[in-house]
Amino acid sequence: MECCCSTSPQLYFLRGSSSPVGSKLFKNSVQPQLLSSALPNSFLQINERLQYREKSAFFTLKTHRGSILAEAGRQGWDFGRFLKTIYFFNGPPSPTKFFESLVRRLSSPSSTESESAMRSSGIVLVVGATGGVGKRVVDILRKKGLQVRALVRNEEKAKKLLGPDIDLIVGDITKESTLAPEYFKGVRFVINAASVIVGPKEGDTPDRAKYSQGIKFFEPEIKGDSPEMVEYVGMKNLINAVKESVGLRNGKLLFGCEDNIFKDLPWGALDDVVMGGVSQSNFEINTTGGENGGPAGLFKGVVSTTNNGGFTSIRTKNFSKPEDLSAYDGLELRLKGDGRRYKLIVRTSSDWDTVGYTASFDTVEGKWQSIRLPFSSLTPIFRARTVLDAPPFDPSNIVSLQLMFSKFEYDGKLNPSFVEGAFQLPVSSIKAFMKEPITPRFVHVGSAGVTRPERPGLDLSKQPPAVRLNKELDFILTFKLKGEDVIRESGIPYAIVRPCALTEEPAGADLIFDQGDNITGKISREEVARICIAALESPYACDKTFEVKSVIPFSEPFTVDPENPPPEKDFEEYFKTLKDGITGKENLQPTPVAV
């Protein structure tokens, strides 16, 4: 809604008119004050409430399809279009709707509550948080002061290991029904340390000492759920549960065509007729008007400054469910410019007349271009005035969108590229985007050796037990690799860490990072936890798969002198050596036969 200046015309309606409008809307049984309140306030901002006069020298009502005649020098006002606009966005005015709107206003969060909700974002979800790596990840994150949520199967065990104040989701990745979407609200990053349980056949100590030391070989067997359920089905369930929260590398489409499916929005025209003006616009889908002959929406119309008007816009009805775009950094519009400056307005309240978080953008005439508008660039605007004490923009609760072409900027400034007359703006898509550089949102602790059971020509006698016993262990590495593929195909920015044999030794030894799934050795669980956390902040780790081990051989235990601990590692230097597209699966492809 654009309220452009203080000189807008006053509106006066005749009580007792014989016109259809007068007979339906202005019966004596309808109190003027009630009607004034029931209509959306923004439509009536010309005067704080509707005023009624028995006689007027300025306006005479005709019918709802006609115009209201104006004083000399002014054009007639299309009251029918005004009513259609109200009805499209709000439905017929009624005391019930007014009451519901009032209740929403009174019960909506205060600015303090909104700020608190904003601060609660950015949670790191740790899956498998009671395991050897997972509990160390939780501990390090909490020491860093980061928000942590743990996904565990056993609440009592989790509170014993992680503390009674830990934020928990009690669920099982093998059971999709236990992973309700609301559990993951606010989660922006995931570290997945869940794994199928493998233990010695002859039994282990209560604290799993045999399994945890990771060096001496014990005849293993699967304990509990199968590798297929944990590593593959569980991964699919987990990815589906967190995808909306952590976001997709290529963004989230709100409007436009993707995968041969066109996603539309409930657009409607909202022009300066609501202020007494005569500008007009509409929005239509042109099936061949987009880039490369694809579909596009077309925002077009005629803008006029007559009757102190000067703007046209299209606005969506309130979404049936608010869009949560908190995993993203802004909105990107793909459009064909006409050299004019437009506005994008984003609203986070379902009320009609409310603050619109706004950004202006310039277009290049005759060229398709991508306009990126970061959420941080949005300014809170109410009736063309900046609202200095508005609550912070909340991308988790986007209720409606609006595109506008206007003579006015904000706070009395004018649009430098404004020209009266016809205009059109083809828009092929509107989507949320992640800003560059993108860092991993999902870090997965896998295992070295996952591609080796099926690798041709491999000497299994020189491989770790899991590779030699893949079939006997219900194809554990096969399903770990299938789980990795689920991550790669999900569209979520990821990093896959494949440690060699895990030990309880302290962190601090020099490391070797490698790719292609060839190395063997050992590595501390503490070190793996640190690598996972560091990967969350590194663009060099994004969409990479790599193996890691310590330089210390199996035959030598690694210890740390508490009086002289090793320096903290700069994992970024390791991540910089990683290359795209290397997983070890390339060694499984048959070699092309020369012709």
C-alpha cells in the first residue's frame, strides 16, 4: 500500500442514496463508525474514517460499476474497482473480520518477542549426539557458545551424557513418523554422526571399551537396526526432515517454472484507485513470454498522477501458510527490465495495513537480468515513511509479496526514473537465495572404504575389516555409500567426512586429508568432531567428500603433554586442498573400450 502525500482528496459519501451501493452499504442500520472500522484502514487513509454528508458539491454516487464524478479538473474515480480491490484481498467487510483482525493485533508478538525469535535461529542439530563423535561435537559447540539441539533415541541416556539442560529431540531416523517438522524449526546446520552399531561378537564391556579403542581387531557383528535402515532409509528420512530448515544450494522457488512445473502465486492489482487515483495494472501469465520462450508473469499497466495518484502494484493475497525463508539470505527476481525503478515489498504480518519491508531496484531496458535483494537491504516502510522503531525483518514468517511502480520513493523522495504512461515488466521467477560463498549446511560423518568392496582388482587382504566383511556385516559400506548419495542428490550444501579407524586418543596429531577413498589408518574421535565443526564455516569444504587420518601409525599410541599441548589446527588449510567431484566412485566405472 502506498500513501504518497498529505494532499489526497477527501472522500464523502451520501447517506440514503438510491444507488445500489448506497442501498447495500449505507443502510440506516449500518453505523458509519462500524463500516469505517470494518474496511481495511489502508484503503481509507485519505481521511482517518469515512465521512458522510447529506449534500455535497463535489461528489455524486452513480452505481458500483460507474465512477464517482469529481470536482472540475479531476477525473472520475472508479468506485467499483475500489470495491473489487477490497474484496479480492480481504473479502466483504464485516464486523466479524474486523474483530478477528483486532484479536490478531492484540495477540501478535511484541517487537521484543520478535527479536527473541530472531536470536533463536542458527541452531546446530547434532544427530547421533550420544555416540563417540556426536557427544564431542555437542561439547565443543556448547563451549563455543553456539546453540545446539540433539536428536537422540534415548532421552535418559542423553541427559546423563550431555546434561539435563540439553535441547533434545527424541526421535529415531529409521522411523519417519518420529521426525515431525516442528522439531527442526530454527535449525540451520546439521552434523550427522549417527551410524549403525557394530560390536564384538563375544561381547563388550558396558562402556563399549573394546569397540571404542578402535585399534585391536574383534570379530564384529551388527547390533540393532540394519545398515540399510540406518545408513540409507534413515538418511532419506533425516534429509526430508531438515531440508526446509537448512535450505537448498539453488534456493527456494516462490514463483516461476522449475523442473517443468510452473508455480504461481495469488496476485491481484493494488493501484492508486485506493487513494482516489486512476492508474491501472494487472498481472497475467504469458506461456511464451519468458526467457528462451518459457513462461513468465507480466506486470503491466498505465500509471498516471491524475487525482494525486501515481502508483500501480500487484500484491499477493496472504499465503495460506507463511513462507519460512530463514535458511536463505534474500530474494532474487529474474526479469526483463524496461529502464525503470521498481519496488519489492515483503510483509511479515497478516494484517492488511502494516509495515512493508521494502527495497527499490533499477532495471536495464530490454535485458533479462537477475535482481538480488538481500533481506538485510529491506527497509521497514509504512505509508511511504520509514519506520525507525519497526521490529527486525523476520524471514521465517513471510506472509505476502508486492511489486510496485511508483512516482514516490520514501520520506518525500521521488522515483528518479518515473515516467507516466504504459509500462510492462516480465518476471520469470522469484526465489530465495543463499549468498556467496556458500558453506556446508549438512556435515556427515561417514567412513573410509565405502567404495572399495566393489572396486575391481582390489587386494582385500590389505583392507580394513569392514571392507573385507562388508557382506557379512549386511553390506554396511554399500549402504553407507547409498546414504552419501542421498546427501549429494538432496540439493543441500554438504561436506562428507570419511574418517579411518576411530580411536579414543586425544586430538592434536598431524593429519592427512585425501580424496578418492584409498587411505587406511586411524584418527581420534575428538579430531573428527573438530573437523566437522570447522567444515560448517568453510566454503572450501562445501560439496566435498574426503578421507582423513592421523600421521601416527597403528603401532604407536598418541599422547599429549598437558604442559605443552599441540597448537590449534587451521583446518581451512586442509580444506583448501580439496577438489570437486572426487568420491572414489569414479574408480567403479568401467573403462571405455577403445574403438
